[in-house]
Amino acid sequence: MHLPEVNLTHVDRLTDSTGMIQHAVYGLPNRREGYCIDDNARALLLAVLACRNNKHNETALRLLPVYLGFVHYMQTENGLFRNFMLYNKVCPEEHGSEDSFGRTVMALGYLVKEGPTRPYIKIGEEIFMRAYPQISSLTSLRGIANALIGLSLFVQFNYPDDLKREQVAALADKMMNMYAANCTPDWQWFEPILTYDNAIMPLALLHAYELTGNEACLSVALESMHFLESKVFHEGILRPVGNKGWWEKGQKQGARFDQQGIDVMAMVLYYEQAWKVTRDEQYLTRLYQCFQWFHGANDLEMALYDPENGGCADGLQAEGINQNQGAESTLAYWISHLTTEAIISASK
């Protein structure tokens, strides 16, 4: 499988001395929209992936402390994180959503486990530990799932850590209970609707299984992902659930558009982890199918990745691609790219 050369030009362009700007007008950073911790956490994850295995991508290594500094600044005294910051550096909220908290914990877990330098890892540990007491009170499904991934990675780095391993099991139990409450013979899912970032849920349970060996986690992860696959793969082409209406339980068909890169990223990460824990090569095939969505293997046969600047279009719409190249979509592409690159290398 041929992959483009790593080109973080647009990632660099979206980043200033404060952090990553969340939106763009075409390829131009939209400073009017300011920053958010969601995207800076994803950018931190991207930087970690770009630097792992001693590759030390020059751009990523330069930008990593910017994203880490943003996360550090946005943490509150009680360990939570504010999400939004205006361009004038005013934060209009006391703290952000549970989902943004979970995504930040996930990125910190990657940093602690695979960070390029000990000082960055140490800072990541300190931020993580300030956030840790808040993890047990999470109720949002995606907040729990993202935090579960980050916590699992943190425990792997600090193994053995029985207390946090118990917290992994407790978060997995929360997800399993949600699954049991919504699962029926024709709907094997964690909630009565398919929305966004769906594969992050079975991915979290795969991480829990890897750490705890709980076969029930593996079973639900595989079963729920099989259900999701039945909804989003059509003749080998990925069609993520569109955000113009989602897909509610009982509907014969969900929204076809707008399709988002963040859903593809979650699926790529899922298949990477599924291959790691099972070594079943069917997951490599699925991973490649998902990644090719960015390059035109989609409903409109249109590429979202821009090889000129390394940016990625914001979504696939009925009338074509959204030409704006915001942070979320561009980060989704590069996290998917680096994950695919790593899995190709590991599977040889």
C-alpha cells in the first residue's frame, strides 16, 4: 500500500505560539473561532505518533510542547479542563464537556506511554494525575471511552498499578452496562443511536481487554464493531454515519451525509488495536479500506486529502467535499496515516 510522504505543513500553519486554531477558511486558519482543547489534545496525540520509534519528526517535535503547554494551561485546579479559548486568550467557561475531558486524558495516556522525551512524559504524568480523581465520576459514553483508553495506556507505562487497573475495570463495566441496557437482537450498540466517533467505544473495550484479560470486554468489542460494520460498509466502501440526522434505532437507514474524518480515524485506531490483540489479518484489510476513504474510496469517489499542503477537507457532503481544512479533519487524517504506516511496518 502506497502512502504519501508525511507533510505537516497545514498542521504547522494552523498552529501558533498558543496552540492549534480549531477552524479554517479553506486552507487559511480562522482566528475568529479561536482554539479548543479537543483539537490540541488530538494534535498532541499526532505529535506523539509522529515522534515514536525514535523517528522524531522535526515539525512534530517542535510543535509538541505547544500542544502540551495548551493542555497544561487549560487544566483547572480541580483537574478538569476548559475546552474553548477565544483568539484573545479569554476562556468563556469554567470547564469543558466530559467528552473533551476524555479526549484529553486519552492523548495524555499516549504521551505518557510513548512520548519522545522524559521531560514531556513527566509533565504528561503530572497533568494526568491531577485529572485522575475526576475519571470515576464520568457518565458520558464517549467521555468514559476516551478516558478508558488513556487510563489503559497510562497503566501499561506504570505497570503494575493495581488501583488504576481497578479503575480500568470499573470504566469498562460502565460501558458494558450501557451496552446491556441498549442491546437487542437487531441493535448491538451502547446507545439507541449511532452518531459520531462510534468506533471509539469498541476500541476502548479492546484496550480494557488487553490490560485486564476480561473476555467479556473482547466479546462486546467484537460484537458491537460487527454491528457497526454492518451499517457503514457497503460493498467494501466505508460510509460513516452522516451527522445530518445520524442513525436512530428502528430506522432502516441512517443519514448518508455529512461524513466526517473523525469517524474514519476512530475506525483506523480500532482495527490497529484489533489486529494487535488478535493478529487476525481481516482487520488489516478493514484498516486499509477505512484509510482509503480519505483518498477517494468513498461514496463520491473524491479525495479529501490535499497533497499540496497536507490538509484534509472537513467532510463529505451530498454536493461534494467541504473545502475548509480545519484542525479536526486534518488531525484525523494524519493520525490515521501514521497509524496505517505503523501497522504496515509491524505486519511485515
